[in-house]
Amino acid sequence: MWVVVCKGIIGHTEHHMQGHVSHCFATQPVWVSANDAACAEYSSAVDTRILNIERDGHILYSWKVTVLHTCVIGATETTRIGKYDPVTKHNKLLYSFDKQVCVSSCSLNKEETLLAVSLAQSTAGAERLKPLSKCLTLLIEISPINNTKVLKAVDCRVKVQFLHQEGDRRPVLESHLLLLTEDGYADLYHVLLAKQEGYRVVMANAERLAKTAERLVEDFSWVQWDGHAQRLYYLTHKDKFLLRCVQFYPNHSCDTVLELPLELPADAFPAVKFVNLGFDHYHTEGPEQELVRLEVFTETIGSMCVCYSQPSKHKQELIYSLILVHKDCRKTFRVALGAERTQQRAEQLQPVFIPIGYYILVYLQDYFLHCINTRQQEMLCHSLFFSGEDVDLGLQCQPADITVLHAEEKSCCSLLDLASGTIHVVELSPAYLLQVLKSNTPSRCPGRKADSQCLAALHCLLVYMGKDPNLELKIIEWLCDNVNAFECFDQIQEFILASLFRISYEKSLSLDKVLPYSSVFNKKEVPACLSTVPGVVCTTDLQIESEVKGKGFWAELQWNTERVNYLDNVPHPRYQTTAGPVQQGSERRPSSHMNHLEDNTKKVLSMVDTWCLDKKLVPLFQEEDHQQRALIGLTVDKLREHLNRHLPHLGKKKTDSLVVSYVAKLLELIRHMLETVWLKYDLGSHVLCLTQQGTPAEWSVLHFMFRILEATRGLSLPLPPGYHTLLAVFAVRCLPHHTFLQYIDHGFLQLTETFVSRLMTDLDNSDANERLKFSVVKRLPQPMEQRIYHMWDHPVSSASISRDYVRTLLERNNKNKGFASSGRDNPGFRPDFLPLTYLAKILSDIEAKAPNPFEEQENVDARFVEETALKQTLILLGFEEK
């Protein structure tokens, strides 16, 4: 069953374990033997409780069964503990009590040989277990069922949890059990095991278990177990609240690796709060009144988020904070709830914190859903905020009944509804985010909230979900349909930067502050619609004074925190594309440097060629565009230099691979955008013909290409070789000639030698085309102009060739010391307008000195030059018309 919730932003799948969890054992369990089934009938009253979810995903549960005997008069009430494997969908009976008991906590060791159980005893005297305590903690041998050892009998709740260590493939003959009590202390028991008769696993130190107990923590008021990472977070309070973490290692050692001060009210936890330590359905003191909801989430890349709500003095607002340890900052949010909608007391409104990748979802049922980006937290416009009708998760339960079953590195999160026993799988919905983009287009919703929502949705789709090529295609189609820029940001720039950031964000957290993520950071003044969210007030505190030590994840977290502090104190740590390598200047660079840039370009283009061997739809990468090639090589060089300066720990090989992939991905993105719009309008090779006028479809493509040009120029990023030629082809087909020339003069179009040569050869010499060619030639740099004239069969080009030839001869003759001419001393000497007699005299003198004056001039003879000079003289004197 798939349900689109939050109008599509959140989807959840219900796992029922043979149907609905709370009813799946109402029928006969699969482990009942045939003999039992023959003489017994199970009543329909089956009380099923989920007790714990272990590291491997196995779900421990208990159920009470009343067995009505047909062979004997009477009924037997039992309590059983089972295990459900979500992979194989199989249930397994672990242990059975011969009477009804209240199981408040349960844990199974990794080898499934020991079962730890905490029983909350009934107040009825006849049903009390011995000894007479509120809670009885047992350690039971279940391979096979043999001995039972009482670990603790106290008057407070006790939670049990086995450590599940990985990495040791040898037969494990010991287990390690955590006992955490409501009195605020935690003990670690080391249980030695022994094998008997080849298969029986028994406790070797059953009589000495109490002596193996090691006191780990005392005086905690809140505790959370992270089974996936084998960490125990706990909170102590003396002068202030301190959040600490104990890390358990595969060699069974443990260290305190974190100390973090929290600003909480002194009465934040009236009673000890257990998080992810089983699910207690039998707390006899009544439901706890949560003043503060606190949870910790981590990712293996080295990020850590501490999320907690805070009581508010005002009934109409909710306060919650996120401490981003990897960013060394605290973000505190105040959300206005609205007086007309707030029916509950402020302290009864507790949000649910849901981790999905590097997003933290803050959900307050019937009020709002805040999807916070923990990687780019500087601005609110990179996080999604929904309120009103957009926040119906479809969960028919109270927030206090929801438990997050968090697993690192997952793109979804599981929520357990304790009231119904249903497990919901929550994930972000790309369909809804695409709907956000399409509904908030510049024409429909200009400015304000629409721009902020679109920007956050676009980044979520591209960075977090962008590995799906079909999704990227849909976003490009959206860009084609919405070419005009938004009021507050350029969506094509955002598409480029977010897509480029995606290929690198998983490599290191420090890249968040080094690589460009959004063009918004380049604005001198951020628009109000991107820096604020209506009804939400955000404050940021830097330098949270955390102390981190340890190895593995903790070493990475410590390095990330130190690097953030360093980058916060250096100018311009983020690579500035707007100050990038577009200005190459007129200086002549050493040939060795140019060779180095060309090597960079070759690496990038070879990678692009590898990616698109079968994708030659758009004619890019098929010409020598020297300017763009130099710009590509320079971009690689500048980006490599920037990363080496700020992130030297990445290493040369990793950095080189990253920057080459980065620039290659940029060129590939532009090619992909052009191919998408090419296919959308069903363009063929005929669009490259200059003799035909452009169609409305080509007008749309031209507009889109100009927007890409505008976006890349604004970011000082290179374009694929051939882009300017293709743009000029579309422009000359679609634009009037005078407009086309104005676009060249204003720098929107760049004349490439490939385009101009095709213009000269493909167009005939009609009056309009001749005027266009003259105008284009006048705008060419001198070296290119000389080469183009050789391709144009026209009297003007012939005249130009002749003038160039004569000028070359005269310049060469001027260097000849043995020749002197009185005419050259005349200050009015104009070699472009020589009279015929003077030209003949000069040429005859040169011929006398050099027998073969045309040895280096191809396709030019003296007769041709004389006729051309005569023609030009007659035109200048007014005897002939051009």
C-alpha cells in the first residue's frame, strides 16, 4: 500500500507482517505444533506488543494467548516472545511464559542464544512474581531453553539491550548486555558462554554475573540508544545540561567521545526518558508529560544533528532547535501556530523529528512540516516549509505514540505507531516536488513565498534525488517550459550549480563551504523572499563548544568541525564563479602554461566523449573553439588550486579526479539541456542550413540557448566547444539581419571562424546577403578577416586579397636597404589608394631586384593585381561604380 501524504511530499508504506501488526497473531501462529493444534483452540483476544527492533532489523514482540483446552476442562493463559524477520517475512518463537506477564523490555543477542527480558509486575498480590519488586530483569538461555538468571529486581523500570558487534567472524563465546534503569544509571554485563554437547550454549559465569557488571553512567535524565552505530547518548544535569556519548567498539571496549552543552529548562525531564530502548507499554505511572522532545541523528559521512523542542511561554508558537555539530552551529526556530488553530496547551504540542538523508523533517500534526537542509543551512530558502492543508501525513495517532526507527545512509525513514503497531516507511516524494515547481512558475506566482519554495524544491530534487536520470530529464523539461528567470533567482544557474554539487557532496562534508552550491550566495543583497519564511523566525548561534574525540566516525566529525571553524575565518572560502577565469586579459601567457591548460581541457573533453559516445544529436564538441578550450582548462586549474588550498587532506589524486569530473559534468549538463529541447521540438539537421528562415520552434530553442548563455556568463563558466557556432546559426536563421548584428555588437553573439566560413559559402551574393557578409566581415578581428576573404568569391574579397598582397610586398620592400623611393617620403602616402602608374613603377623596381616576388604568395599574379588596382583607382576617381 502506497499513500501520498502531505499532498505528495511524504509517502509512507505500511508493513503489516502477515497483515496488520496488532492482528497478525490472532490466527494460529506458524510455530504451534500439530499436537497442540489438535487439542487447543486460540481465543480471538490476542494482545500483541512490539518490544524492540534490533540492529539487524529483527522485530521482537510479545503476545498474550488464552488457550481453551478441549481435552481438559479449563484454559491456560500464556505470554510468548517472538521474532519477526522483515527480510524473509518469517516469525520465530523465542520463549514462552506459562502465565500472563507484562514484558516491558526485551533484547536478543546476535547469536540468538540469550534473551534478556524486563518484566513489569502486576500490582495484584496473587499475580506478583518473586521477589516482590516492580521490575524483574531476567537473562534466559534459549539455545535450547535451559537456565534463567535473575539479573536485577528493583522498584523502577529497567531497559535491556544487547550489544551487536560486527567485524569478528570467529565463534563468539561472550555477549555484552546493557541495563539502563529509571533511577538514572547504566550497567554493562559481560556474559561468558560455553558450548555443551556440541550444540547447547550456556552461561559459563551465571553465578558471577553480578561481579562482571561495569557501571558506565550515573545520574542521567535522558538516554538514547543508537543500535546501528552502537552508541549510547545520555544527558546529565548539574549546573547545566551536558549531552554525552559512549561509543562501543568491535573489540568490546568503549569510550566517551562527545560532550555537548544544551540550553534546556531545569525541569525538562521530570522522569527519565528512554529513546530507542524498546517500547514500554506498561508504564504504571501513567503517560509522561513531555516538556522537551530530544533526539540525536548521525550520518557516516561525519554529520551529527541534535534536535530538541523547547517549551514556550506563548500558546501560539512552537520553539525547536537543531544543533548541527558538523557545522558548529545551532539553529533555533520559532513557528507561529495561529491563535484560532491552537486548541491544546503549548507544552502538549510536541513535534516529531524525522531524519531522511541529510534532511531533518520537523512535523507537528495539523500545523506544519519543516524540511530542514542540514548541509546548506545558511539560508531558509534551501529548506522547505509547508503549513495548513499541505501537512497531512495521514498518521492517525498522537506524536507521543510515534517512534523513529532510524538507520544511517537511508533515503527513507521508518516510523513506528505504538498505538496501532504499524510501521510506516517515510520518504520524500519527487512527484510532489515537481508539482511544487510547476505550480510556482514565474508567470503564475511572482516573488514572495513561491520563489523560496521553488528554490528549495529544485535543490532537493537535484542534489538529494538527482541520481535518477529520468528525474533530471523532467527538470530540464520544466526549464524549457519556464525559460524566463524567477524574480529572486535564476533557475538555470541553480540547476547547473546544484547538479554539479551533487557529484561531490558525498565525498566530504567540507565541500559544502568550498564548492558553489547556489547563485544566491553571490548576490550582494539577498532578496527578502529568500531570507525569510512567513510565520517562521530563525536565529543562528555559532561556536557551540562541543568536545569530540575518538576514531572512525568521530575523527571525521572532529575534522569537519575544525575545518568549518577554519573556513569561517578565511575570506571567500567558497569558490567564486563570478570572479572566475573569464577575464583572460591580453597578456601573452608562457607556452608552457598554455600547454598545461590544454592538457586539462583534453582530460575534460575525453571524459565527456566517453559519457556520450552514442549521443551525437546536437553538433557540439566538433570544432576547435580555442577560447572555450582555454577557458575549460583555466577553470580546472583555478578549481584545483582552490581545493588544494582549503582541503589539502583530499589528496592530489582525489582532487584531480573531482575537478575534472566537475567541469566535464558542466559541459555534459549543457549538452543534455540542448538535446532535451532538440528532441522536444523535433529538430533535424535542416536547422543547420543558413539559407532557410527559422521556425517558431527554432525561436524557442534560440531563446533557451540565450538563457543558458546568460546563466553561464553570470557564473563565468565555460561552454562546450561549438556552442557559440550553434547559437549564431539559430540567430541568423531567426533574427532580422540588423538585430543579428546588434546582438553581435552587444556581445550576445560571438562570431566563430566555423560560423563565418559557413556564412560566406552557404549564402549567395544577393543584395541582402552581401550587406550581411560585409557587416560581419567588418566585425571580425584582423587575422580571421584575412582567412575568411579567401573563402568568399566576391570582387571585394579579391580586392582585399590584392591590397594585402601589395601591403606585404611594400613592407618587405621597405626592409630592403638597397631600394629608395621618393614617393614613400610623401606624408600623404596611402598604400590602399595607389594610382596605377605608381603601382606599376614600384612593382617593376621590385621585379628587378627579386626575380620571383610571388614565391610565398599563392594564387596571386601581377596581372591580377594590376587589374584590381586599376579597378579601385577608377572607382575612387568616380569614373566607375562599385
